Amino acid sequence: MTKNDFIEIKRIVSNAGEKLKMWSTENFHVNSKKSRTDLVTDVDYQIQEYLIEEINKSFPNSLFLAEESGLTKTPEKNEYWVIDPIDGTVNFSRGLPEHCISVAYVENKEPTIGIIYSPFMNLFYSATKNNGAYLNDKRLIPHWAKNFEDSMISLGNERGKTYKYFKALEEKVMRIRLFGTAALQIAYVASGFLDAFISIRSHPWDVAAGHLILKEAGGEIVDLDGKNVNIFQPDALYCNPNIIQDLINNVKNIQKFQ
Ligand code: IPD
Ligand code: CA
Ligand code: CA
Ligand code: CA
């Protein structure tokens, strides 16, 4: 991927954000998938279709791993796009602005382009490998908490699991937050709004773009034992390096009792 390719994919995602704003004002259906808490709207499908069509126009013969419409199997080739058309669908379905489009380009399981765009909040995060991470074209230099006691930690939503992390951490850190969108919460860590996001049963499309954006901002991504992980790891700590050891010490036993 070249610098011009990066400009092109940013243009496509930016246009998809405009479509999302427009389609959100129309009457869209909300349906449940595997369970009544697992929602999808017409707009999720429309955004995914739009992104795939536009990406294919600019990058012919692309392969995709994407949440909706049967593209959830990892392609056999080593290079593909990973798309979450709306991360935070439940928020979107209720009109909450805390949702985003997440697009990554992955080579040999490693993201080399990452874009997270929250159109209603005008937050456009982007990164390419080894070139830093940006929020609305301003380079991210996060000012993270130095101590665990001062840290802001956010959690994924997973019934029967989230409360365990909440219980283990709430009296140890400054505050706990749950925003209902994995991708945006990772981007918030990259900007220094938060010190960590704990993913619980995440899918690659939830975290691929954030993975690169956070790494490029100087963050670390490890499993509950502190080992480095890739985008296919469902339970992981997306973290400010200053507090990573304290965070591991406080959550490492949770998994064993799950
Ligand atoms: C979900 C959100 C949520 C996280 C779930 C994800 P979706 O993605 O990111 O915050 O806790 O694990 O599945 O379904 O809104 O794209
Ligand atoms: Ca979903
Ligand atoms: Ca998602
Ligand atoms: Ca989604």
C-alpha cells in the first residue's frame, strides 16, 4: 500500500461516514441476529456494501473479512480488508453518537492501515504502520496516567463477564467507563482519553484498526498473562504501558474462573 492508497481509503471511509449520517435519518429496521442483544440495522448492511463496492473500485480484487453479510470467514490469502461497518450498533440503533466505522488493511495477520471514524462526533482516527497515529490529521501523543490509581479503564460488554472486571478494578482505579464500542474505546486509549480498554470476546473486525492506531500511538496490546497478541485474540488489554503490569496483576485470575 502506498501513500496515495492511504489517502484513497481515507476518502472512502470519510464518504461512508457521510452516508451513515444520511441513512441514520431514514427509517431503518433493527433486527436481532443470534440473540435479542445482538442487533443489526439496515444501515450496518448498507455501509458494509458501500465500503466493499468503493474499495473494490479503487483496489480491484480485494478480499474482505467483515461482520455482516456472510464475510465473517478469514480469507485464505494473506492480505485483506477487515471491516466493521458500524461498531456500536446498539448505540446507533438508539441514536447515541458513540459508534463508528472501523476499517483495517491486514497483511500476514498484522494491520498495516487502520481507520476509525465516528461521524457524529467528528473523530477521524487513522494510522499506517511505522508512521504514527492521527486524530483528524493531528499526530497522537497521548498523555497517559503515570499510576494505576489515576487510570481510566474501559470495558467491553459481555453478559456475565463484564461485571467480573468491574468488580476486580473499580476500587483500584480512578474510574471505569463502558461506551459500547470496542473500536472507539481503543481509539480513546490511543488519544489518552483512557488508559486501557479490556476487550472481552472481541472479533477481529472490532479491534483490527484500533490495534494499529494504538500501537502507533505508543500503546501495548497483551493478553491477560501479558503476552503480545494479534487481532484474533478475543480477550486482551489495550493499554497505556505505564499501568500495564498493575492491570495484568489485577485481572490475570479472572480468566481462570470464567
Ligand atoms: C460490539 C461492540 C461492543 C463490544 C462487543 C462488540 P458491534 O460490536 O464493540 O462494545 O462489547 O463485543 O461485538 O456488534 O456493535 O459491531
Ligand atoms: Ca454486531
Ligand atoms: Ca463490532
Ligand atoms: Ca458491527
